[in-house]
Amino acid sequence: MSEATVAIIGAGPIGLELAAALKQAGVDYLHFEGGQIGQTVSRYPKMTRFFSSASRIALCGVPLVTADQSKASREEYLAYLRGIVTQFDLEILTYHRVTEIEKSDEGFTLQTDHQGEVQRHRVRNIVLATGDMSFPRLLHIPGEDMGHVSHDFDEPHRYFRKRLLIVGGKNSAIEAAVRCHHAGAEVSLSYRQAALDPQRIKYWLLPEVEALIKAKKIKYYPSTLPAQITATEVTLRPTGEGQGPAVKVDADFVLLLTGYVMDTTLFKMLGVALEGENTSPVFDPRTMRTNVPGVYVAGTSAAGTQVSFKLFIENCHIHVPRIVAALTGQAPPDEMPDQAPPHQIPES
Ligand SMILES: Cc1cc2nc3c(=O)[nH]c(=O)nc-3n(C[C@H](O)[C@H](O)[C@H](O)COP(=O)(O)OP(=O)(O)OC[C@H]3O[C@@H](n4cnc5c(N)ncnc54)[C@H](O)[C@@H]3O)c2cc1C
């Protein structure tokens, strides 16, 4: 059984930034990741660009430089994460999913699953850096589990010259609609709200999708929700009262891009208090310590399932010095501006 002072669970951007900081502070830790490093980012559609500026998602003071000075793509950021791990020589147990945690007087015993092999590890503290995008938000409608229906958009090519219904009205859905239209798909868009929300869509995509809808190049079904999916069509029902009858939309493929929910399993196993419909963990914002002694939260999992986004990479960097200070018995760091860590150039 391996032993350490701290277990970091999750090697997304914030888990990696914390690992580098703990290493620099001389704190021994074990780092577990259920998939590959940056697993959440690797699930973005191919060639997606971040909406955050490169300087704001840079980690550990290492500049994130893009070839054309624009925002980073999924591929550039994954390469950058690999560079961070290499530069700081971080040891990460990838493809080690933490499945069980037991509390004892000495701390915690973690059980991991590594390709079917169960391993046990003993630690005194745990940092849950597990993110907030573990599972797709399901609609629980007939047909949702059919083979031509997906909750993840990978890339547009498979929809070339096919009738594609996309459900959702935020960034992911709008980006998929525009990209698939340009890749030759016949795109329809169903959104439960009456109007698209400019706050939830990349500013460079909004005018384009609005123009495509106006020109009827994308068929838009506002104020609708899918009620049933069959092999060839989707029944959309109106969301408001007095909105008219249900409509049937022909579809060869259906993308349900309706967001994600956080996996609260480890939080509940540990007895971390979760609040409200977002199941947000309760913690002390000066130290990131939860109600369970020795258990901390870092990154976007600190917000729970985000109905309207509150935490991104850029306002989670501050979690790192707070946790390092708490684990090394230092006073919490002076409040830093949440939007940009001090080693980065603030946005002009
Ligand atoms: C298309 C798209 C575009 C986005 N663009 C931006 C953007 O521009 N800017 C921005 O800030 N955010 C963006 N986001 C959100 C962004 O992905 C998150 O803000 C970011 O990944 C959060 O980092 P994190 O380290 O907190 O968590 P994550 O990156 O989610 O990392 C959590 C890690 O924990 C691992 N894990 C979970 N449970 C376990 C377990 N039991 N055992 C072991 N490992 C476990 C997961 O595999 C994962 O690798 C975007 C999201 C999407 C889908």
C-alpha cells in the first residue's frame, strides 16, 4: 500500500497546477486520474477553441503561446498540459479511478481501479479536483439511448449530408450547429428558451448563428423540448403554455447538448455537505477545506453542477495557493483578484 500526506484526485488543469505547487512546497502527494491528464478537455469536440484568453488558462506561470496569438484550441491546450507535466516532472497515476474512500483515525484509505486491478493507498488529506462535467444531463425521454443519439459532439464529418437535430441553445449546441452546417449537414436546432442568450454564446458565434437562422439555413425551433426520439424523427413539444401543438422533425442523427452534471459519489462517500440544487460542496473559501477535516476541494467541482457557470479555469487558480497554505500551516494568502492570477498579464 502506498502512503502520502495528500491525495489529489483529478488531473485537469487545476489538479495539475496544484500538483506542481505541492511539489514546489515539498509536500508529498499521490495524484490519481481516472483517465488521461486533461480528460475533460480531451472530450471537447476536435478543433474547439477556448472562450478564455490564453493568458487566463495558463498554469504555474508558464506562458501559453499559440501559433497565431489567438485563443488556444483543444489540441494546443492538451499539448500545453503535457508540457506542464514534463516541465515540472509530475508523477500522475493516470487511468487510476478512485472508487472507494474509507475514513479512519489516521486519515483515509483510497481504493483505485487501474484497468480492473484494485489498489489501496493511505493518505492524511484529500483534495477533490474532480471537475463538474462527469456525466451528460439526461432528458429521460424515449429513444434517448438509441445509436444515432449522442450527448457528445466529437466532430462534424459524420453528419455530412445528413439531417441533424441539435438540442440546446448554449455554447456547445450553437458551435456544433454552425460547424455542422458548414460541413454540409442539414441542421435543425431545438432550444427550450424563446431566445438565444448572448451571455452564454461565444461572441463571435452569435451573429453567425442568428444570420443562419434568419436565412433559414438552420431551422430553429425555439421554446421546444424533445419528447420522443425514433429512428427517423423527433417529436418536439412546446415549453410554454399556448405555444401550439407538438411538431415532428425528421432527423438521421440527434445531438443532445444539454450540459453536464457533477459526480458527487466521492463527496457523499466522505460526508462532504452538499448544498442546493447544484449540489455545491460547502467549504471555507480561505482554505478550500470542506466540513470534513482533511478534505479540500479545488477547481470547478467547488461549484457543484453549474446551472449557470460560476467557476472556470481562470477563477480557480486561486484555489491552489489557498490549499498549499492550509496544508503547510501557513496563513491563507492575501485575496487575489479572482479573474487573473498574479503571475499572468491581466486582460486589457
Ligand atoms: C467545449 C467546452 C469548452 C470549454 N471552454 C472553456 C474555456 O474557454 N475556459 C474555461 O475556463 N473553461 C472552459 N470549459 C470548461 C473547462 O473544461 C473546465 O473549466 C475545466 O476543465 C475545469 O478544470 P478542473 O481541473 O477543475 O476539472 P476537470 O478539467 O474537469 O478535471 C477533473 C478531472 O478529474 C478526473 N476525475 C473525476 N473523478 C475521478 C475519480 N473518481 N478518480 C480519478 N479521477 C477522477 C476527471 O477524469 C478529470 O480529468 C469548456 C468546456 C467545454 C465542454
